[in-house]
Amino acid sequence: MTDNRRIPRKEMSINRKSELVDATLRVIASDGVKAATVRSIAEEANVTQGLIRYHFSSKDELIIAAYEKHMTNLIDVAARGSDGHYSSAKKRLAMFVQASVKPPIIDAQVIAIWAGFFQLLFHNQPMRESHKKTYHLLRNHIQQLISDVFVEESRETTEKELRQLSIACNAVLDGLWIEGGIIPDEFLADELVETAIRGFSALTGVELKRYLTAD
């Protein structure tokens, strides 16, 4: 029996663009950003170069889309760590921190892909704007989690304090993420989690360690 249902053209276009972005990330993971030419991406995706040019106005646009997807996927994984039906905001923050410094986020290939993009951030304004977008996405998520904890604690705060805390806590995660991905053998089991939790606890003034196991 033939399925005569047809995928709408707009959905097909979105799916195709996503496939091209995934192919771009595979090329970058294997050979680096410089190797991500229209030709190599087309070969990886098993499509024509013309199809890539149809969906993306330039190679730079495709590279930026790949960067955004790479970073957004990581943020989504960390955010899902705090999505459970937990009994407190402190538990949600603790679980988010834990997810942020464990595999699959802490991973050598994940860092290698990011590092390949990194030099472009200094020379490409659209890439910097893309970086700002994902940076704010993560920082805003951290800020909301901290705000929820303070509400739960009946603690008064200001937008300025929340902003500065989100900047500092994000920096803690960034540093551990980079070093944990590059030299994982340098750290003991769960040392990154314990360090991240200690950092967040010190910055927020809220003890979080016990919420890694508490319901």
C-alpha cells in the first residue's frame, strides 16, 4: 500500500537545511573548519553543491548555522538536566550544574568542534552575533534558575545582582568545560561536578551539594 501523504514544502526545506548543517558539523568534527568547503559538505551530505547554495546564501551562513546548532544542542542537554519534577528550585539548579560538566557535554570532540569555530569569532561579525545569541541563551537560563532559588529562599535580589551572578556562574562552567574536555585524565571521578557545585554555592551563598542526591 502506497503512502500518498506528502511532506509540506516548507517542512522539507527545514529538514534539508538541518541535514546540511549536520553534514557540516561532521566535516568539521573530522577535519576542522577549514576543510568545511561547499564541495566537502556536499559530498558528506550526498547532495549537489547547487542544493547547498539554494538553501544557504553563502558558506559563511552555513558555518554559522552549524555553530549555533552545536552550541544550542549543548545548552539543551544541560537544560534538560533541570527539567525533572524536582521538589525544589535548588535541586533544579544543582542538577543543571551537574549535567553541564558531565558527558556528553564534557567531551573531547565537542571541544574540538568548538575550538575549530573559535578563531572565526575574532574575524567574522555575524559569527560573533551568533555567539552572543547562544551565550545569552545559556546565561539567561542560569539567571532564571538562580532567581527561582532566591524566591524559594525568600531572598531579596536585584536584576543587577542576578545578571552578575549569571555571568560569574557561566564563567565557572566554561572553564571546567574546556579543561574537562581537553585534559579529562587530569580530574578525579566527579571532581568537575563537585568543583562546579562548590563554585555555584560560593557565588550564590546557597549550599547546593546535598541537592545532587536529595529528592
